[in-house]
Amino acid sequence: MKRITLFLLILMLTMIIAGCGDDEVDLGPDADSGAIPDLVGTYIVSGTDYLGNDYGGHLTIAAGANPGEYEFQWILIESVQTGFGVLDGNQLQVQWKSLDTSTEPYFGTVTYTVTAKGALYGSRTVDGQDGFGKESAYPNQ
């Protein structure tokens, strides 16, 4: 439990420090479908959920079993989520679920556009809820 608390504290401090810079991050132009950058790695995430609440966190993308398939893990301020995505051109369609053990899991979809700089941006939905949120993920170099 102490490791998780320490990790979350470090994550929040990193997000606070990262947020102290420019308000706008240059995502770059959308990637050409024939020139998608390597997506495997870690990302800093920021978004607004379908209720209008801001959130942030960390995303790890790993290669899936086949080319163009990816596994996802988000560690967000109040949630841990996993997902599976498939790349089609410069669009990445991801099905996700929450791993919160205290309530029933949430499920949803994220549709990202991949940029030439390897950043991701798009919309996020929660199954059974009206509306959508917006999410961006920036490579954590």
C-alpha cells in the first residue's frame, strides 16, 4: 500500500510540474496513415470527462499480439483502466474498462487520432452515459 501511495504522490507531483509550463501543447499535424510513429511507450494524459470534470494521469501503451494492435493501461487521478486498441490509418480505436474493485467496472471507448509527433487526441465515452469527453496523450520523453 505504501508503494502505491508513493507512486500516486510522485505521479501527481509530476503532473503539477508539467502543468506549470505552457497552457497549450503543440500536438503537431495529424500523422499520414503510411507514416505512423511508434506508439509503444509512456504518455502524460489530460482530459475532460463527459460531465465536464478535468482529469490527468499516465498512460502506458504496449504492443499487442498482432501488428496494429495495442494494449493500454491508464493510471488516472481516481481510476485505473485497461484497454485494447486497433490502429486503422491514423485512427486508434480503444475499448477500455475500469479496474476499480469497490464498484462495478465502467466500460467505454476512446477514439484517438495519432499525430506526426506521436501524440494522441480524441474523444472518450462511457457505456450507458450520454455525451463524451475529450482526451489528449503526450509522449513522456
